[in-house]
Amino acid sequence: MVSSTSSLEAGFPAVRMRRTRQAPWVRRLVRETSLLSSDLILPLFVIDGDNRREPVESLPGVDRLTIDLVIETGLRAFALGIPAVALFPAVDVSLKSEDGAEAWGPDSLICRAVRALKAAVPDLGIICDVALDPYTTHGHDGLFKDGKIINDETVDVLVRQALTLAEAGCDVVAPSDMMDGRVGAIRTALEEHGFTDTLILSYAAKYASCFYGPFRDAVGSSSALGAADKTTYQMDSANSVEALREVALDVAEGADMVMVKPGMPYLDVIHDVAQRFEVPVFAYQVSGEYAMLCLGAEQGLFDRKRAFQESLIAFKRAGARGILTYAALEVAADLPGNA
């Protein structure tokens, strides 16, 4: 019998590793990891109005879009084979409040966007954020009282927000707030109200990261947040075992999919979660990661196309099934079948 390790034990010249690298056809044939349009999710920032786009200065090439332009972009994404978009509202300051009540208003900007997009592109998946930060005057993801984010009361209003989004036609609710127990409460409420097919994508391991700055600019929460931080509810970047506990709890509470965020600095966490749990693991190439790649390419430090493809392949190699990236449209357009 030939040992299964015989090929590893053999040496040069019997083994020449470059044989399988010598031509494009053989490199494609033996490639271990592939990146497809169906791996990508496009985040979109929504604003009120008609036929209007607002550039996000800290996110090169990314605009806030009115609902009609969201539909136009959704149609383009669907044509490129991108299966879903993630919607984030840029709420007018006049609608923000201490308790973020606009988050569960049935005629909110995001609910109107969901209904319009689902009517126009019914087979495009719609993922909606469940958190209060775009809606609160203080910029935090939860209710703020006596200098603290209060957990259980926040969970109660997050349930209301999730139900409102499900009623609007959202396919996936994605709690990104990092409150304890919110996945179980949302799952119970969805079941009780007949939304048995609504998926939960939990931001299970969301780290308190410096890479979120451009996103906060895009949704208008950075100025409200000021010098405050979110370290009492988002994870410490030094911890990885804790991430496994967070994921285990969310899966037990009914999460259908889990998220690790940010992406590139936490490839080890993505890998560990993918190896440990039998649920799809998603990664978010967050705004700071995206902006760094854009600026590096702009400075001529590397090729933009190759940099985005290489970074996204890294997520797939680590074990991510789906990747949220602001580069989804341009990457998908260059992939086989679309180029």
C-alpha cells in the first residue's frame, strides 16, 4: 500500500511544485478556492428624495442613494449575479431621537425602500440592519440611560424594529447591535407573528474597531457619537475564544447565519467559527478596509482590481460563505461570465 503521505515525503526532482503553476489553464484547474458573484453582498446607503445621490467623502466611489436609484442599482447587482443587497438608512437629523423610535416606524425610509425594491426586483435578497445607531441622537446602537447602554430595554425595541422590517418584506434581519439575548427574542417574535421564513443574520462577533469610521459618516452617526465608544457592547479586538462563545449563543438562539466584522483583521476568527459551527459564516469587508484599498490603489501602491479580488479570496479561503463589500459591483463585473 502506498502511504497517503508519500507525495509529501518525496523530494526534488520527483516533486516540482511549479508544474501546476506553469500555465493559466492548470492554475485554474487546481485552484482550491473560487470567488463568484454569488458570494457577494452589496451594501447600499439610502436617503430620502428622488433621483439624488450624495457622495460619501470618506468612502471613495460610494454614494448615498434615493430609493429610485437603489432600485436601479439593485437591478444592476441582480444582473451581475449578486444574490442580495444590505440596506442602511441615512436618516434625516429631524427624525432622530433619544430612543430611536423612527427605527420601528412602518413608513420609515428603510421600510419604503424595502417595499419598492422587493416590488421591482423580487428575486433579489434584501438584508436589513437591526440596530438603533442611525436613528438615535447619541449615535449608539442601543438605548442610552445614565451614561450606559441598557441591554434588556434595547432588546425590546430591537424586536419591534425587526418585526417592522419583516412586515415590510425584508428577507433577512441582521441584528448588529451586540446586545445579549437579542437573537432569541427576535426569533421568538418572528415565529409568533408568522414570519417563520424570515432569516436572521447575526452580527455575532462584531468587534469594537477603528475601521468603522467611513460607515458612520455614511449613516450620519459619527457626529452624534462624538468621542464616545462602543466598547461596553462590541467585542475586544484581543479576544477570539470569546467570539466562539458569542457565536454559540446566537446559533442556539436561532440565528440562521452569523457574521464576523471587520473582515481582514479577523481572518483567524472567521476560520475558527467556520470550522467549529455548521452554519454559514459571513464576513464584512468594512468601510475602513474598503477605503484603505481604494486609497492605496489611487496612490499607485498596487492594482485596484487585483487587490480587491485577493482580499475577497482571503475571506473565502478562511471559510466565509458570503462577503459584504462596497466593491461588489466592480468585482462581480470582472468575474468570469460577466467580464
